[in-house]
Amino acid sequence: MKETVLRALFMWLVLFILLQPIFTYIDYLLDLQVKANTSYITQKAATEGIVTSSMKNEVIANLKAVGFPEASIVISSNTEIVQERKQRLDVYISAPRLNLFPYDFSGKSQPTRYYGHGSIMSEYLD
């Protein structure tokens, strides 16, 4: 009986050791998706001079397809009016971070959100 209990406990430890790198990689890919969509919307906003609602909807649909809840995605920019050529545009995206780790070995609290920031000069021509 003692050997069975030890095997069961050992199997959980092995399972954690095997799954931790997989969860870390999934976490990295989700972070990469937020940053890639931030870059995408920033480049599209450069030609328009502003982040439009259709751009926001497109990025929200992209992130929703990956598994982020639609209501929790926050997209903001530094301006509400069209920026003329050579003016700086900043775009920020924040999405909730999923808790993928069964056990936190570091003892530090993990961030609760993924963040993306993009900046570019406006290329809008009137």
C-alpha cells in the first residue's frame, strides 16, 4: 500500500514537471499574439491617423479567436482625433492573462494581464 501511495505522489510530480514547459510555451504564445496584434493595429492606424472602431473590432475578433474573452480586451490610443503626418501615435492593448500554471515554483505573483504597446508616426495625408 505504501508503494502505491508513493507512486501516485511521484506521478503527480512527474506530471507537473512535464506540463510546466508546455504551459510556459502556451503563455508565451498568448503574449506574442497580443504583441503581434498591437503591431498590426499600430501599422494600420498610421495610414488613417487614428485607431478606428473597425480596427478595434478586427483586433478583438483576432484575439477572441485565440481564446481571450471579448469583454476583457482593452484597446486604447493616445488620441481621439486624427493626427496629421509626422505626429506620434501610441496604441495600447491589454488582455487578461489566463492562469495556466498548476503550481508556481517562484513564489512571486504572476501578472494578471498581457500588455502590448506600439508607437508609430502618422502617415495620414489630408
